Amino acid sequence: MIAWFGSRLNLKEEESLATKSATDHFSYLMEKEEEYLVCLRTILRDYREMNSKTPSLIRQHFDLIFKQVEVIYAFQMALQDNLTETRGQPDKLALVFTNDQFQCYSRYMVMTPAVQRDLLQYASHFKEHFPDLKRNILKPSLRINFYAMILDSFKKEASQEVKSKLQEAIDYLNQVKRKANTEMTLNTVIHSPVDLRLGGDMLYIGELNYIGGGTLQKKKYQLILFENLLVITSMKLPYFKYKTHYRMEQLESVVGFGDNELHLNVLSEGQTQLATLKFRIKSTKVRDEWISELQKITRRNTKLTQSRGSVSMLQIPRQQFRTLPLDLTRVFPLLKEMMMDDAAGEAGRELVDGYSLPNMSHYEEMYVNKLSSLLNPEIQRPPEALGDLLEKLHRLHSKKFLPVLQRSHKVSDFVDYLAENLEELQVYIDYLVVRSQLTVKLDEEPQAGPYICPVQHVYGIYFGLTKELCSSEKSKKSAQRVIRRLREDIDLAQVRVLKEAIVNGRVDFQRSGILLLYSPMEVKTRKKEIRAGEYIVLLFENVIILTRPKQPYYEYVMDIWLDQVNLGPPANHDCTFRVEVRQGGRKEPITYEMCATSAELKQKWMRRLQQQMLVQVAKIRERVASVGDAAVGGSR
């Protein structure tokens, strides 16, 4: 049903749009709007007549979707007025088509497959009494696609600015359609060990003939590509039966072979073995579409495994039995305070004197002098990895930031400048990463302290200033932009720290969430690829990662995503707990027995795991609720 529905998204009557002149598009749109309103009235008239012509046993199957037609009809009447007011001006049309009320179509599209089955079941009754209903009831499901196509036709003669606005509207409509397609898919996949609602939106779906390379039986399968998962299912009408899945990080590469074969290289769970799944597809065009979608993911994965940037410059002695830091906020506690501060500011409050323009100029001048002394070889030579960065910081603050402060009339002028030149702060991402990694050999040396001053200046003084200015309506917008950028840069630096400390893995740390807990543990499992022994186990918001220390790095062993995890039955030992990983397809879960170094640490881990499992449940509920809210929002 989903594949069929997807094939209906391109209406033949709209294929002539490309041949029309731009001046005719608005007239064509309004003409089609009139026809569509007539269609909706016909559907609602049929519903009223069903009260006398259709037995209640049949009619009750259609109550919900007809109520949704009423919602859509009310929205379309208002939409027609809004369209008329635009007079066909493309920029105004773009604004009309980003209305949240379009979400009412998402709910309707989700209902359509079930209604189609009911129409088929009672086909003889509807053929006799309502012969046009089967065709008409499909039209609202195809409307979003029509609007996206008509907006695209306006782009040909539009300016670059208007084209951008039109594309934003098209993207919004496509997202409405994608949400509906995702929800329809979720309703049809059975026996999955992962709640697919956490897989993100559905990107692609199709039937592929599996011809070998792995452990699946050679036959046809439905492949469903979500943002974060590739799910392989078999058709068991009216459902898709789960067979296996691969997370995005497990997709290594994809190539075409011959006219219609696709070879997908995938890593096993734990990324320990590489297998080539071979599929045959009915046409070269469809095969190439699959390759295009999959390559977007494999190219992103390639970036995750690229060379380790700043680590290679550090030349950390192998004999030092210390590992690289995993958490920036442990190296720089100031960052934790900044990330947790709401930075709201008290409206109308006067600026604290410490952040006055003379004081800020003084702080900046002192900072520039401090950087100069750090770069003076007669005083002390900075570590090689920090030298280039300190020179960049000195140029930035002495040539740009300090002169701006000196010629500013008020301190908010400087914050406005920062807000307009946010890219200048990007060098601090590199500094946070490299300086944190140097803790392996710097923090035991007396000269380590001065190299903290760049972090204190930007994430202490600049943050304090912008937080203060959030209380001023005039400066609030610029101040919030700067704060947002500072926090985004900390997040990017944290991701780099993790990528460079944990080697040979390919977890996307932008999806893993923040690091919550890590400690050494004895781990046992019946999974053959994982040897019993001591690991450093890392708990993130969304995933557990098993690593082995390989100073100064953590060597990746495997990952366990929490959307697939339950806590297992109690263990006999005071320090031991069990984690069960669901496999799906009615297979027994895989159990991991983890032994902490103390009973207290075990309890800490179990509390954290339980909290994160509740978070996973909350995410699922939120996703389910968002569909319902969209439908309700569409009725307002």
C-alpha cells in the first residue's frame, strides 16, 4: 500500500506545468483551487448521503476521514482568500504556503491507506451508490505534491531572493508529506526490535531483489531508508515483517554493478566485519536513485573516519599512561557553567559596571598583552600545537576586536560587531580541542596555567557581557546570537574531542548525545565477537560505547544504542548488572553482564540507564503526539 501510494504522488494532470509560461501559473493555480473545492464539497455531500444509503456498520469506518475532510475544507476556503490577496506575487505566495495549517494534510494522508482498504472491502456498495468517491477521496492526499510543483514553476523567472523563499516553502510542504509517509510506514512494520519512530523521517522505500553476500534468504525485500536507519523487511500483506536493520554508521559504501545491480558494503554490529549485500533492481533509473540516497550517508560516514586533526600534532609520549580527555567541561569547568546558565537576563536592569565600555577595553588590552607574553620566546616557548593558534588569537584581538572596542561609543556596539562577525570566533573551537588534549602532558607542568586565559576571556568575560546585554531590548537580539554561537562552538569542539580520543569507531557524536558517565568494567556476553574482559564503558544520552584503553586513546570495540536496550534480570554479584539488547524477529535478546568497580558505581549506572530509557520512551511519545498535534493544529 505504501509503495502504491508513493507511486501516485506525481499526478499526470500537473505534468504540463513545465510547458506553461510563468504569467499563467497563478491563473492555473486558482482554476485548480476552484475545481478542488468542488471536489471537497462532493466528498462531504457523499458523506451526508451515506447517512441514508450506507449501513452504519460500513459508515463507521469512514467517520474519521470525513471529519478530516471538513477540517481541510475549512482551511482551503481560508487559503483561497489568502491566495487571492497575493495577486500572484511569488514572494507572497511563498509565505502563504508555509502556513502551519497545512499539517492537516499530514493526518489525512496517514488515514488514506486504511480507507482505501475499506473502500476495496465494500467495493460493490460504493460502486452502486457513490461511484466517484474512490477517485475523489484520493485527491486531498495528492494536494501537497501539487502545491510543491506549482511553486517550483514560479522559480523560473524569480529573482534569487524570491527563489530562496519559494524553495523554503517547497521544502516545508515536502516535509509535511515526508512526515505522513513516515507515519504510514511506521504503522506497517512489525517485529522490529527498535522503535522506528526514533529512526527519523523516512527518506526512501522500494522493493529490491536480494541475490547474496550476507545471511539473508535470496528473495525480494522491501528496503526502508530512514534518516538514521536502513531497515530490511519482507512483505507479509498488509504489513512489512522486520528482517534486519543497519544504523547509518554501519553503511560503508555503495556502488552500482552492471545495468541493475547494487552492492552495499555494511559493517556488522560493533563494526567488526565487512559484508557486501548484493541486490538486483528492476531498472537502472531506480537503482541509481537508491545509490544517490545511500551515498549521501556513506560520504558523511567517510568524514567521520577522516584523519584525526589536531591529535597528530601533539606528539604525546607513548610511555605516558594517561588518556585523552573525553569531556570538555571536566577540563574547563567554566564551560559547564556557561552551558547550564539560562542567560535570560533581567529585563530593564542596568548594565553591571564591570562590563562598562572602559572596563571591557581594559580587559581586552590586558588579554592582548597576555597573548603577546605567551608568544615571547624569551619568556617561554608555547607548546608547538598551541603556538599557531595563539598567534591567530593575537592577530584577531589586537587587529580587530581591540580597535573596535576603542572606537565604540557604547559596549553594545562591540556586541553588535561580534554578532555580525561570528565566524571570527571559530578559531576558539580549535583552541578548546588542542588545549584540552594537551592536559595529557601540560597539567603536570607549572607553566600550564597561562594557556587557560583564552578560554577564560571568551567564555568568561564575553559570555558575561552578552548575558548582561540580554536584559536590554535594544541589544538582546545581538547578544543572544553571540551566546548561541559560543555554545554551538563548544558543542562542535566536544564532538571533535570525542572523535579524536575514540579511535577506529564511527559513531556520530552529534546523534549520540552528551557523555553522561564512563568507568572501567568487566564485561561478559555470549556474543562471539566480544571477548570477556575489562573495558572502559561510556554512557551517552543515546548509546553505550565499549572501548579498550590504548594510551593516550580509547580504542573503539562496539556500540549499543539505547533504543534497543532493556535492563536484564538481577545478577548475583553486588557490583554486577545486566543489559539486554533486543534483536527482533522473535530472536532471543543478547545479554551483556557488566561488573562495576563498586556497588555504589553499579547503582549509579543503573539509575542513569533507567533515566535514559525513560527519555527514549518520552521521545517516542513526543513523536506520536506531534502527529496528533499537527492534525489538531490544522483544525484551528
